[in-house]
Amino acid sequence: MAGTILDEAISRTSELQARLRDQGIAHAVFTSESSIAYLAGFWGYLGIEFGRPTMLVVPADAAPIVITPLMESEMVAEMTWIEDVRTWEDAGQKSWGRALAGTLPENPAEIWVECSELPPIVRNFLDDRYPASLLKDVCPVLGAQRMIKSPLEVTIMKQAGKIAGAMMAAAHGSLREGVREYESALAVIDAGTRAAADFLTDKGWERFVSPLIHNLQILQSGKDVSMVHRRASVKPYERFDPVYFCFCNMAQFQQYKLGFDRMFHVGAVTDEAARVQQAAIDAQQAAIAAIRPGIEAQDIAAAANEVYAERGYQTGYRTGRSIGMAYLEAPELKAGDTTVLKPGMTFAVDGGISVDGVTAGRIGDSIVVTETGCEYLTDYPRELMVTEA
């Protein structure tokens, strides 16, 4: 699979270069981890948070160039298909700014960058070094290309879905009165890591792919469940507690990121909590039933919102978001997004209701649009789930 992944990165870059030429764009500078992984086939484990930018410069009519810290260069050169890997150092004359300037014209009229992803230190350098150059946004150009996933991408996302399923089963199995939230998080990390490891070897490109599941577990229980994105704490579970697991920052594999959420109830469930959760499930299922090629993204949200209204609830949630190598890609399943769905698009589709300080209803799955409808990438029961005490 390693060679195939890099082969796809080569073909993606070639397609992007054709798009750049069609739009009269001479070169583009990519700074986001997801774009660099998509085009160059590598990602780093230390990045801009440490003041160390990695960049990919893609000229329309020449070979692409990677700019990376010297300390990362050996790994980067092994992971990427790109031959021109230029390094920089933390001190002295070999700065990343000089390396970047060496890839661009002396006085370009415009520089195409990822405006929403551009690190401030890179933006400041470009403003200072090229004060007369216009910074233009290349995100829509690559974003349009990334909307449709290849069969290989879908295969990897299905593997991510199996890993996520193992994580959710471990979360479910951890729920008992007296168990603390962080103990569930540890069970999730262990199960997901072991499941991911089963898809990997220690050979070639795959030896750089870590199976370790990481990031802080999004988990709330009891009355805090309405807070949506609190992290796991030391709180012990009590009978009747609703417990919400969100894996949207953890369910990923080989840089492909899914959306996946479930709600459980410990030992028993109140009538109100059951009504709220069932409404969320039904809204999500109405949205998924509406997904098919040719329909607009906003119509999927409308199908879910109709269920909320029928049950007497309001939601400020979007119904879904496109997923891939980034947590949020285009389009989104929300009012006002008129993008027409096509086979190969992938989405996280959610049902969500909050009753502040009382309870909530949550469910989320990832799907891929097919020729006739859609197919689940994640799988776990889509029903009211009450655990044993």
C-alpha cells in the first residue's frame, strides 16, 4: 500500500498543477499539515507549535519543493516522493525564510497561500519580504480537488472506521457505576491503538505511521453532557448518567479523519433523556436517508431540521461536514451550502440536541456518497443504549 499512497500523491500534485495552470497561478505555497500530506505524502510530529514551519511549494510548471527543518529532513526524505527537499536551521544564515524566498520569484505580483491555514510567522515574513505582493487564497483550488475521494482513500477511511468501532466498543464496555471518565478514555486509547496496529507493518513507508491513538478524549457525563466538548475528567459515573463520547479528534488513520459519536446511559435512563436521544437519532437517520448524488448539501440539513421541529427541539448544529485529511473540508451539510453531492464525497453526519444543564442527545457517523445513496464508514448500534449498572 505504501507505494500506492505515494503514487496517488504524485497524481494529485500533477492534477493540482493542471488546475493552477488553468487559473493562471504560477506557484502555490502550502503550510497546512493536511495539504502537505495530501500532496507530498508525509507529515511531521513537531510543527509550527514549536516555531518550525514545514512548507510545500508547488510551481505550476516545475517540480515541487519541500522546505523542512534539518532535524526532520531524514524522515521527510524517506516519506515523500518529492526529490527537492530543502532544509533550514534554527540559528545562522540558513533560515526557513531564506529557503522559502529561494523558491519564489524576486518580486512576484501575487503569492498564492492557504489564507485560513497560514501561520502568523509565515504571514509576517511574506508581508515584510514581499510588501507589494498580493496574498491570494489557494484553498478553494485544492479544496475542490479534495472533495471527491479515490477508492484508496475510501479504503483507508473504512479502516479508520473499524479502528473507531473498536474504540467505541471499549468505551461502551468501560461504563459502570463508580468508574471514572478518564478510565474510559484510557480504554479507548488502548483499544484504538491495538486495532490500528493490526493494519500496519514495520516496512517501507508504513514504518512512519504510528498506530497510537492520541488527543484528549471528548467525554461528558451527567448534567455536563449538554456541554458538548468537555474533556474526560475524574468524575465517577452514577446511575442514570448519560455519557457522551465524541471521537472527532481521535478517529483517524494515516491522516484520514472521521466523525464518530455515541451516547450511552449508565444503568437506566430517564424518560426525558430517552426522548432527547431518540430525537437526535431520528434526525441523523433522516439526514442519512436523504443523501444521494444530485442533492444539495443544504437539503440534507433540512431533512434533519424537519425532525427537530416535529419533536419540538431547536438546534444550532450543522448536520454534517466533509471529512478527509483535514477535520473540516468542503462542503458542509448546513443551510446555505448549495454544493451538489457527488459519489466519492465523504461526510460526518450528526444528530445533536442540548438541554442546557439537564441532558443531551448525540449521535454521529461518517459516510461516503455512492452512486445510489451512501455507505457507512463507521458502525455501532444507532439506538438508545442503556448499559448494565
